[in-house]
Amino acid sequence: MTVPHIRTPLPGPKARAIIDRDEVVVSQSYTRGYPLVIERGSGATVEDVDGNVFLDCTAGIAVNATGHSHPDVVKAILEQAQRFIHMSGTDFYYESQVRLAEELAAVVPIDGGVRSFFGNSGTEAVEACIKLSRYATGRVNLIAFLGGFHGRTMGSLALTASKTIQRRGFGPMMPGVYHAPYPDCYRCPLGLKAENCAAECLDYLEDQLFLHLVSPEEVAAIVVEPIQGEGGYVVAPDQFLERLRELTTTHGILLVADEVQSGMGRTGKMFAIEHAGVRPDMIAIAKGIASGLPLGIAVARAGLMTWPAGAHASTFGGNAVACAAALATLKLLRESLMANAAEVGRHFMAGLKSLSERHPLIGDIRGRGLMIGVELVRDRRTKERATEERDAAVNAAFARGLLVLGAGKNSIRFSPPLVLTREQADTAVRIFDEALTEVEKARR
Ligand SMILES: Cc1ncc(COP(=O)(O)O)c(C=O)c1O
């Protein structure tokens, strides 16, 4: 069968019935943009409960790195589940958790020896980084960036500055958090041109924050996404990350890379910060690490992770089945998928860029590997954000069988499983082309 293949109106009758039940009993705080009710998935394709088949460029929000139900991952999960499912790595030992920590130590771009702390999600990985930064430095303050997303529990939420809806009604936030502008070069917060930007955004930290609000010697950590994910797939220039490293080193501030979305091979390297050659002190990992099983990990320089027994732990963190899935995932990433992300990512990006001339809605196309964002604007000169058009384009793609997600106010993200083929990338570009044509026609 060709993918995609849409055989019912969307949602189909079975999907409709499930969504109706969901609306009664499930928290409606989730942001479902369109009515996809999945029945099964394989590689980069997803079938819904009515037999419609979609091409998946979401990977369950950048999670299914190895594709849906990769046979090696399924096998690892089954084998582990048959032996034992859970024993809590907080109070007992099992080899898979140790092996995963060893394998991570071999791939993270952190100097010296490293240790791993295991949780269940991205937000828990970030919470662990926050707590460890404070503990290891004896300092309380943290700096994060506007537009950044780090999670929704009370510590990570204080760092998150993506959309106000995520904070509204939940204050006061954890104190001691300051925000600085992120180098969104398409919309430079300082009005500069990307070509001659030498990471001036960092001047704000030195000339404003450190001057008026917080002494650098009281800052525990600066937490940064090397590529903002929820914020719109915004790529920080290399020199920004390089200068951030210099600045943090000068002041004894820890540099924490939140690679929850950008990590695990998605950008063509294991971690996005490696593109800049920058070595942070801690890395928050989740999403892609276990191909869909819940796992969040804070990896830190061994010399920093000196907290004593009982200081921090999580019953389920580093669950044996999740660790088995992560080990199988890492193997696949190293053997082929990271390289595939780089190669197919380049092809995909070129395909999307070729649409630019035909579609005035396209303002910017950016990203690395298979982490690609397309920002839509009403006018290329004024860069007026095309938020409604973005939502319409996401829906028009869905109607044609292509799954994509929005990011930021007016961007679309392509974050497919890393098994995506060149042919599938071509299909995605073709459908996106049609979706944009439909939206542009409706605007006229
Ligand atoms: C960069 C980043 N950090 C943290 C998180 C939070 O992860 P989780 O939803 O697993 O708590 C996300 C989720 O999208 C993220 O993109």
C-alpha cells in the first residue's frame, strides 16, 4: 500500500467515538491539534483506528528515534520484561542500568568522567540538573532563555519561557530564575543581521543581567537548548554557544545543555551542542533515548555528582525495561540512524528549501539533521507571524496523510523517526507543498 493512504473522512467513525470518550474523562490540558487516534505504527508510518495510513513526521514529539516499534527495540523490551520488569534502581542493582550509564559516558561530550542520574521524563532530567547545579555550586540562581522549554513541573517550569499558557495560573514560580534573550537570528532580539552577529545576545547577560539583577558568582547554572524545540526549532549560532561556555567558565557557572529534544542523534550528531564543539557540564536527556519508553537522564561531570545517598532518587527512574530499550536504541543510532538523520536531513532540507520560491508563506527554514523547522509569515518583509495559517497548514497536511506538529507561534516542525528514507522525505515535501498551496489559496 502507498503511504499515506486516507480512506475515511477524518476523523473516521472509530476515531470520533474514542475522541468523544476522551473529552469526558481525560484532562483537556493536552494540545491535540488534529484528531489522530493511532492503532499501530511501523517505522515512519502510523495507521489510525479507521485504517487510514499516515507518514509520521512527528515521531510522537521527537521520541520514536528508531521508528515505531523497531523490531530490535521490541525484542529488547520483551526479553527484559520476561526476565523482570522492575526492581527500582534506587534501592537495588541491575546490570542494564549500569551498562546504559557506561554507554552514555562513552558518547556524551562532557570532559572527564561522568555519572548518570535516572528519571522518567524530560522534566525530571531538567529537575535533576537544577537540583544538582544548586547542590554542587552552593549557589541558588539559574539563568534560562526566552522562548525556551524545559518542562512543566515546578522547577523546570520556572525555566520554561515558551508560552504564557504554560505558566498562567500556576505562579508564583520557583524564585532565583532569570531569563535572557535567545539568539533567534531570523528575528534578532537586538535587530542585528545574522551575517555579522557575533553572538551579541550574550552581551545582555553581561551588561544587563549581571549588572542590574544578579551577581554572576551567585549563579549556579545557565540552562540552554542548543536548538530551541518547542520554541520553534531555532538554532543557536555556534559562536553563541562558544561564548556562553567562555562566560560560564569565567564565572564558575555550570553550563547545562537541555538536549531533551535535540539529542539522541536527531541532528546527525548524538547531541546538538557537538555541532558547535562546546562541552557542557551537564546534559539533560529524554525523548529519543528509549524509543518511546519513559526515561529521562541527567548526565553530569563525575566531580559534580557528589550528592549523598538519599539526596535525590525516583522509584521508576531508569526502569529495567526502559534501560533495555535505551541500549537497543543507542546501538541502532550508532550503527546507522545518526548517519541517516544527517543524510536524509540534508535531502529533506533541500526539498523544503526548493518550496520557498513558490510559497510566500515560508519565512525561514532552519534546523540540523532531522530536526527541521519552517517558520510561516504573512509578509516576508515585516515577518508578521502567520499563526492561523500555520495551524491551517498543519491540518491540511493531516488531511492528506502527513503528520507534522506546530512549534513556537508560527512554525512547523519536522521531527520524523530517524529511519525516514529519502523517498519518504520527498513524499513529505510534496504533501507540504500541497498543504501550503491550499492555505495560500484560501487567503487570497
Ligand atoms: C528541550 C525540552 N526539555 C524538556 C522537555 C520536557 O520533557 P517531558 O515532556 O518529557 O517532561 C521538553 C519537552 O518537550 C523539551 O523539548
